[in-house]
Amino acid sequence: MIHAQSVFRGPAFRGMLAIGAWMALCTVAQAVSPLSTRGNQVLVGGEPGSVAGASLFWSNSGWGQERFYNAQAVAWLKADWKAGLVRAAMGVDAAGGYLADATNRQRVVTVVEAAIANDMYVIIDWHSHHAERHRDQAVAFFQDMARTYGRHDNVIYEIYNEPLEVSWHDTLKPYAEAVIAAIRAIDPDNLIVVGTPHWSQDVDVAAADPITGYANIAYSLHFYAGTHGQPLRDKAQAALDKGLPLFVTEWGAVNADGDGAVAERETAAWIAFLKAHRISAANWSISDKAEGAAALVPGARATGGWSAAELTASGARARAIVRDWSDAHESHGPTRRWRTSAIAAGPAPSIARDGR
Ligand code: MG
């Protein structure tokens, strides 16, 4: 029998302490706080909070916007937009999508790894309008992602971007349950976001018949401020009132068709709604397509470093919103990274940048 005191005083124990501290620092320094759900809230590090950022455009090969799936663009969103979130919108069944061209998976991997390196959350989005037609492929893809990235708190699985006008109960819920079961068999905890009927607007329908038996499930709400106003906020409120946690994996300041001018007043109303309910949000989209929703002007460089002149009106508005996000997750419960920074390197940078 070893005398406990001798162990705790010995050099081996001191060595273990040092190694342990070093490992804790490494683990913590690269981490974001885990996301979970409680009632109608998505929690950040176990406390109410929200994060904001941007979605990349469809990743499809040959569409021209896949060039933004690179580490430098992600790092720029963190550094300049102060984004806490980026979304990899992996095209699936449309031309040039994942089912025809597995290169799309590598684009997602590039973005996920850049997000992890930059302490951002990252949404792995199965960007389809017909995902129920390819359920087995979705299951296999998310099993792969869960095995590869499920240990990283950064990762959010979005298993169906925007269903069309199909039945929640008969079609979407069974699809979601199959994909969720597959993910949860591998990754017990990372947040999963479920698409809702009618382009991820009918959250009230999902709220009447939610998925049960799994933790950390949130539901997609998509809005385009040029088209959707108070009636859609009323649906969102109804879903919240029934206890449904919402996540805006995609929103636009323009029309629902992706074009048009920034709807200033309605965008402001939406952002106030999101902040009041601590709903996280990703703006659509980081692209230079010639349409209103594109954040970048045609020809903008792929690797970030975008000047004010390279941002569209929508891009400038989205950037300002993301930079000005209330940082609820920081003020109400600093991520482990901030805590570590505060201990290891003095005051954490720019936590109170917006003075709130
Ligand atoms: Mg996990």
C-alpha cells in the first residue's frame, strides 16, 4: 500500500499536475462553450445566450460560390465581422451537390476545421429542399460528421435546410427522427437543428408535435425581412410559447427570393425579436452572386479581407448586426476560452466592445 501523502508530494505527482494543467489549458483554450437546450431556450455553456454570424452560399460545384469555402474567409468573419458562427450550406441534390460530387464534403470539412481553429460555432447544413428523398445518404453523412467532429462543441448539425410544403407529422418528423437517432448513437450531445415545413417557417406546426426522447434539439426558423414580418414573428412566438427552442440558421435583410433592397425597418424589428428571445442567427449569405442577399459585390476576393467597398448594402447591414450582437453568451457566461485568456493573458479582448 502506498502512503497517500508521499504520492501527493512526490515529483511524479507534481509532473502529473503540470501535464494536467497543460492539457486543461490546451483543451480549454481552443474550446467554445457547449450548446444545449432547456425549455424554449438554446443555452450557451448552460446559460441563456445567443451567437450571430453568417452562412456561406450553396457549396455546389460550378455555382461559383464554393470559392468562399476556405479557412481565410472563415477567419475573416471571426476577425472583422466578430462572428461567433458560420454555416456551411452543403448543397446536396441540386446540380453539383454532394450526391453527385463528394468534393462538397471537403468544402464542409475546410469550413468546420477553420471554425474550430477560430473558436467559432459551425453549422453543418444539409442544404436541400427535398431531403426526405435521400434519407439514407443524410444518415450516412451525419454519421460521418458525428464520428469526425462530434467531440467538438463547435459543431451544430442542421439536418434539413428548408423543407417545402410537406407534412411535418408524416414526412419531416420521421426523417428527422431517423437522422437524429443516427447522430445520437455516435454523438450524445451536440446541438441538432431540425428544418420545419414551408421553408423553415412553420415552427408552430413543429411545436404542436415536437420530437421527443432526445436532448438538445432545436428547430429552424428562416425569415427574409423584405417579405416576412409580424405574422411570421407571431408564429415564432407561438412556437416559443409552446416550449420550442428556435435557431435562425438563415435570415436575410431582403426579399425571400434573395433579391431586392434591404428592408431596414423590418430587419430592425426582427433583430430586436431575436435578441429579446436570445435566438442565434446566421445571415444569408457570404457570396458575390448578383442578388440583394449577397454580402459581397461581384468579383470580391474569396479569402476575406473585404473592404467596405466590397460589401453590398445587405452585407454592410449584416456585418454591423453581427458586430453589434449583444454577446449575451459572453456577458452572462463567458466561454471557457475567455476565462482561460483572462487567467493566462490578462483581460479578455473586446468582451465589452459594444458597451452593453
Ligand atoms: Mg458531442
